[in-house]
Amino acid sequence: MSEAIKVMLVDDHAVVRMGFKMLLESDAQIKVVAEAENGELAVTRYMEHQPDVVVMDITMPGIGGLEATERILAKDHSARILVLSAHEDSVHPKRVLNAGAMGYLTKRSAAEELIKAIRSLAGGKRYIEASVAQQMAVQQFSGETNPVDVLSPREFEVFMALAKGKTTNEIAETLSLSPRTVGTHLYNIKQKLNANNSAEIALIAMHAGLIAP
């Protein structure tokens, strides 16, 4: 029998990780060797356990999944990262795939699809959920560019929090940054997107399909 695929689960909710672990280990060919509840830990534990596939959430306190993906790949460019996210737009998958992730699934996808995706990545193949891939293809085909593409990973996280109505202090606490640093990001976001205030930022996020109207 071939060796089991070693998986690391990264999600800030312990219940979610437990559910995924039970689900994945119902397949004899998959073994969860490590877990992490934030991006910083994900980078450390990746280096300790060297999993074959990382299943990464995007939105977490501290450094999010996007930045954690970049940091892991900076240390090991052959890392295979599958992003599992609640976001169903085409902006988030484009960002994580540009950062080097090999796969993208939404959290509502079926259990069998998650196992299939992990097997694909372990075999060196990309895996993008069909509906997401279709949305990305349509956007690319129509030549649409998204204004938020100009933001860095950290700026994008701050932008999303602002668009959801979070204050500078709340964002600082969630992302483990100083309010001053958040202020700097906010200034850069406004400059790059030509936005004057939080209401305009929320409007840009709405038009990009990132938050519901």
C-alpha cells in the first residue's frame, strides 16, 4: 500500500478543524499530521511537519491565509497549498493562485470534492472548483480588471475589513497590527483606489462582488 498523504489543516475554528480531520481520516490514504489556528503557526508547523498538502483558510486573525501562503512558499517553493474559503467571488481565488496556491475550493463544496482536491495536489496537479474556475475564466475573457488587484495582500485584508465596517482599532486587533500601521495601509488603499472614505471603499468592494449590497 502506498504511503498516506500527510495533510496540515489551517483554520482558526477548532470545531471546523476537528470536522475536517474526521472527514479526511475516513479515507485510509490521508493522514492529518498537523493543525494550526493562525497564519504564523501555519508557517512554523509547516517547517516542523513538512506535510504533502496544506488545507488553508483565508480569513484568520493575525496574518491571514494569503500572507501565510506566501511565507510558506518563500521557505519551500514546492509546498502544495489548497485554499478552502467561504468566499465565492473570483477575486480571492485569483489572489491566492497568484500567491502560489495550487488549489481553491469554497467551504460549501462536497466532502468528496475536498478529498479529490487533496489527491490532485498530492499528485502535483492544480485543483480549482468548477464554478470558481468558470467565474475566473469569464472575467478574464471579458477583459475585466478589478480595481482591488493593485492592493498588496496585507492591504487587501485591511480593505476587506474596512468594507465590512470595521474600525481602525478593530482591524489592528484582528490582524495583530498597531493602529498606526493600519492607518498607513488605509492611506495607501485610498491613494491606490482613489477613494476618500470608508463608504467609497465599501462601494468598491460591492462592485467587485466581494461583499453583499
